[in-house]
Amino acid sequence: MSRRETPSMDLRGFCVVFLITALISLVCQPCSVKAGDIVHDDDLAPKKPGCENDFVLVKVQTWVDGIENAEFVGVGARFGTTIVSKEKNANQRRLILSDPRDCCSAPKNKLANDVIMVDRGHCKFTTKANNAQAAHASAVLIINNQKELYKMVCEPDETDLDIHIPAVMLPQDAGASLEKMLTSNSSVSVQLYSPRRPLVDIAEVFLWLMAVGTILCASYWSAWSAREAAIEQDKLLKDALDEIPDTRPVGSGGIVDINITSAVLFVVVASCFLVMLYKLMSYWFVELLVVLFCIGGVEGLQTCSVALLSRWFKRAGESYIKVPLFGALSYLTLAVSPFCIAFAVVWAVYRDVSFAWIGQDILGIALIITVLQIVHVPNLKVGTVLLSCAFLYDIFWVFVSKKLFHESVMIVVARGDKSGEDGIPMLLKIPRMFDPWGGYSIIGFGDILLPGLLITFSLRYDWLANKTLRAGYFLWAMIAYGLGLLITYVALNLMDGHGQPALLYIVPFTLGTFLTLGKKRGDLRVLWTRGEPERPCPHIRLEHQHHEELGDDDH
């Protein structure tokens, strides 16, 4: 009997622990990371006639002596005219430094449809805009006294809101750069526009394919392993029925079955971990998550690589050596491990470069596939409890947490706010290719892992029950997941890029389809309790075959 390659129990144990860490710490919604939301609405800043614009991000493109120079990003004010959305419709205007600098009184400069740059402070924003408008400025750039942007609103008692020029706030460092250009005796001109995001970016298509493809690969690997284990068990039972004390499939010692208690505890532990991430989010904490992600990614990449290479290097995959702390490892595992470790280390060191997302996605996909191979949902009851809890968890921490923390905790953790980093690493992400604001489309591990547990269960059941693809549950569960994720992206675009809880759409589609089909086909009781079809023992099948052969001989 040949021995199949499996990671050692020590490494598997770690991988399971890391799975829990990943599930409870990571965002479950696709959203744009770097660019942020380009349209902001704020109920704390009430609208009134003349002061009812949305807060939109604005691009400020500069030219120095007619040569295109740096581009800055600001935010439009609640008052004034709206910013044009197309670059071709935005006029280049000369930039003038206000005198006085705060523009709290009429500027001494002679303006002719120029853009005036003023400092924040000493008077209201609307006062600055009115003075600039009276001096015939075409727009006003207000430089903040901090590095962050600030939303410019109107006072409750303000009446002088007949402002017909756009007002944009820029951060302090952008103002310093513009002032340096102006004081170098150069001619500086600017162009203001606020481009809209495309309804669909090709990055979302690729991200959808990555998520669906990851579950597809993990499901077939899990089902193939389950069928191999069942065949192996049947052979053993035929050879020595009385010598087998345990009827669980061979190799199941490396599998972790989730129960109802652990499914419910997921919500509690996940919430605690998420709040800890939110409160402790900093540079060093993200560095710790990067280390954990690399360790889990190495284990995942090694497991997937060994499983593939063992088909060509069968002898190396079946020859083992005992290694301290790690137990019995195959020679193939020892050969592959250094390359996996080197890959993860290189990604960690260069993770800030523009193409580092490729390495992050490779490590992430390998980790997800490995976890779905190790962790199993034993029946539909546990899957229903787990996904229902995750459904509530996702909605609470994306939407309801705004009431308690004044911001969406899950989205803040996803973006890596207050850490100085581009978000946490436990995400699959692809750069937005046709988005003028750049950024990434992302999806959290939980949006693939949690539905993936149910979908891999469906294919294991189909194969053990000898169901065809159409008559089984896997095809329909896979289609339901794809549709649910597609609806998530539609909602994401309808909400101007605001983060969406993907499980809000994925769980009803996937779980609802499974339950409905099971009820209609009469398999719901078996799916709900046993989780696997009833299979007669091998000696009973042999007796049936023997009786059939005797019957044929009589004829």
C-alpha cells in the first residue's frame, strides 16, 4: 500500500490555528484600498440651500512653465459650484498666492479668472470663498494646517452662501510643494477635476475568477482525497474486517471537522480579535500579521507544491525522514520548503513595490486551498450554523459598528488605517486598471474560506454518492457562490465604492440553494445529519455479488 504525502501533524496543527487567526482578523468585503471612496456623504454635516454638495475627492494637476508637473489630491467643499468630472472639460488656470495669505479680507492681488491659494484659519471657509469670488478668482485652494484633509462645511447660522466658484482643500504637504513652485519665479497653472470611477473595472472580473477558481481547485482536491480515503478503507475492510477497530477513513487523522460549538464561538472570538486589531492597529502590529501570513503562506505553498510534484517525483514523495519538531517529512517536502520560504521572505521584504500583489495573491490562494483541504464541514447542519453566524458577523462589523465606533471597524481594519501600511496582508487584491484614482479591488479570505467549506463539502458528498455533475449539489452551489459574489460587486459599484459585506449576498445564495435542492430531492435529512451517503459495508456488497453470481449459474 503506497503512502500519500500529507503535511506533518505539527504543521497541520499550526495551519489550523492560523486559519482561525485569518478568519477572525480579516475583512470580508471587496473594496478599494489605496484610493479610498471618491464620494463621501456625512450626516453630521447637514445640507442647506447653497451648501449641499457631496464631499468629493479632487485632482489638482499642476504645470510649471508649461511643463506638466506633480498631481495633488484634495477634497471639495460643501458649498460652491461642483467640480467637473472630465479632464478635457477642466480649464488650466494660473495659480496665485493670496495676499493676505488667509484671504480673510479682500485680496490685494489682481486676479483675472485665476486660482487663488489661501491658508486655513482666522475666518470661516465661506468668508475666504466669498472674498476670492469678489476678487474675480475662478477657484480657491485652501491649504490645511495638517497633513490630513478636512471637510469644509457651513456654519448653522450662515446666510452668505451665494458662492459660484469651486473650493478645494489640500493637505499641508501639498500646499508646501505648491508654494515652493510659486516662490521660484516660475509660472504655475493648475487644473481641477474629479473623475468618476468606471462602473466595472477589469480587476473585479479577475478577482471574481480568482475567488471562484480557488474554491474550484480546493473542492476537487478535497473530494479526490475523500474518495481515495474511502477506496483505501474499502480495501482494508475487505482484507481484514475483524481487525479494524475504527471505521473512519484512513488519513482522516489529518482532517479537522468543525462542530456547532466552534461555529458559534467563531463569532465571539472573531469579534474580539477584530476589535483588538482595530484598537492596536499600528505599524508593528501589521508587521506581526505579515510574519504570521508568511508562515501560513509557506505551509500552504509547500503543501500545494508537494501535492502537484509528487505525481512526477513519486519516490521522493513516498520516502520519509524524521525531522525534530516537524515529525516525518518526505524528501520532496524538504526539497520544496527552501524555495517556499525564500518566496515568502522576498515578498515580505519587497511587499511595498507595485507588483507585490502577485506574490501576496499566490501565498494567499495556496493558504486558502490548504485550509479547505484540512478543515471540513461534516454536515449541512454545521455548515448552516457557521455561515449564519458569519453572515451576522459581517453585517454587524461593516454596518452596525458605525453606530458604536463612528466608523466601520471592518473597513478601517481592511484599509490598515493608523498603521502607515497599505492594509493587512490577509487579502486577495488586484490593482484597478482603468480607474483614474488607482487603488485595489480586494476580497477578504473569509469571503472565500467560509462559503468554500460548504462548497467543498458538497463535492465530497456528490462523489461519495456517485452523483453526476447535474444531479449533484456542487455545480449549483458553485453557481450560487459566483452569482452572490457578482451581486456584491454590483452593490459595491452602486454604492460609489463604499465597502460591502460580501457574505450579505453570498450566504443567502449559496446556503439557500443548497437547502432548497436538498429539500426538493429528499436528501436533506442525510445532508443535515450524516453528511455523507449511506454506503453498504464491503462484505455485504460481496455477498450480494456472490448471490447474483449463484443466481446466474442456476439459470
